[in-house]
Amino acid sequence: MPLALIVSSFVAGSRVGGFPQALALARHGVDPVLAPTVLFGRRPGLGTPPGGAAVDEATLRGVLDGVRAHGLFGLADVVICGYFASAGQVEIAAETLDAVRAAPRDGPFSDRALVVVDPIMGDEPDGLFVAAEVAEAIGRLLLPRADVLTPNLWELRRLTGAAADGPDAMVAAARTLGKPTLVTSVPGGPGEIGAIWVDRTQAARFTHRRLESPPAGTGDLVAATLAAWMIGGLPAVEAAERAIRAAAEAVEAAAAWSSPELPLVNLGDRLLKPAAEVRVDRLAGAR
């Protein structure tokens, strides 16, 4: 069975962070291991206090040391890095990525662990919602170690310093990161939103219907399902399309069921075979 190591937030009452990623990966048949960076009762965007606290760096390091001692670094097929509460936590994550890459590979599903970095820093309309030193550490330590990046559009602009107005400019900005990148929260036409996949030779845009007040956590879901389909053998651009389709499926189900959170458990196999309508356009930035 494939195994995923997630280093991100645990939020008990909201489907954001590493917890929904674990749920989604389990549905894909990927065994999740979650090392939490925070323990919150609800997502901070709902108000303060969220309940709980950040995990102190010694505890996070201890959790990861235990995972390593259990022999799981050498079995990890994918590592997903998400939300961090301090620059020290980012440093621990970077050390973990190096240790996973250096661990003897004895029986994993994949020959090499895939590293997916979701550089969680901020979003529209409020901008940066982590400390500036956390954002700096993510750019300096995690981006160079990543195989795939999944920033939202605001984060792409912060990481690159580019205005990235329009699809071609977004493609050009993403290519400066030097990694295959799936940019989320990309506006489409009226009533539309989507994402752009960019790698060295391909660029594709995925657009779907935008619903009012969708549940939080779609970026986390995209990162996890993208990873699952990639380690399952799908070509990257197809994995990206399915990840966006799965997020659209989850949002549409939440609206239909009047759910304030992503209904990942009740979706069942719809996460594996999402049928939400997504338009796919090959962009001029393809080579």
C-alpha cells in the first residue's frame, strides 16, 4: 500500500489542512501519516480563538523522530508539506525531506518519494496570514526541495514578485519557480474559477463553475488528490485535471447538501471518479 507523510495542520472541527488530506488519501488507498504543526479546534478564519495552539518545535521534531524510528521514512511514497506556524517548523520539515530522500528504500510502492509543497502563506483579499519569516523560510527551504508546487494565485505572485495578470503571464511566472506547478484560485470568465498547470513543456487551464461561499480546504484537497493520482501513475497534467475536478465535485456536493465543510467522507467514491464539469484549455505557454 502506498504511504503518505503529511506535515501540516490538524483542525478538529474544520475540513482544512492535513486532516482532510488524510481522509482523501485514504479513499485513494494511500495510507496517511500526519505530523501536525498546529492543533486547532476550528480554522482561524472563522474567528479567534480557534482553540488549541501551535505544536512547539521540540514536539514536532519528536513526532517526526518517532515516525522515522518506526521505519516509515523509507516507506514514504509522497510527502506533503502544508501549513506551518513558525520558521523553525519549516526548518524541521526541510530536514525531514532530506531524511526521507536519504532513507533506505526497502519495500515502498514508489522508487522515490514525491515531494508536494503547498506554500501556504496567504490569499485574497487579506494577503499574508502567516508570519513574514514563515513565508521567507518556505520559499528558501521548501521550494528547492519540492517536486511539485501547489500555490494559489496570490502565493504565486508573492513567490515570484510578478503581477501574473492573465493566463500567459501566470504561465511565465510559474516557470520561474523551476518546478511543475499547479496554480489554484485562478479567475475564469464570469462565474468561473479554476487552476493552471505549468511544467517545462506543458501548460493547461482547468475552469469550472464558481459557487458562492464555498467551504474552505479546496487547496488542501487539490494537493492531496494531485499527489495520489501522480504516485498512482497518471501523467501529471491528467492528475492535475482530476484533482481540480475532485475539488469542484466536493464544492458542488457541499452546496447541494448545505454543508459548511467539504463532505469528504460522504462523497465516497465520487472523489475517485469526479464527474464535475471542468473545461480544459491548452495554453499558448505550452512548448
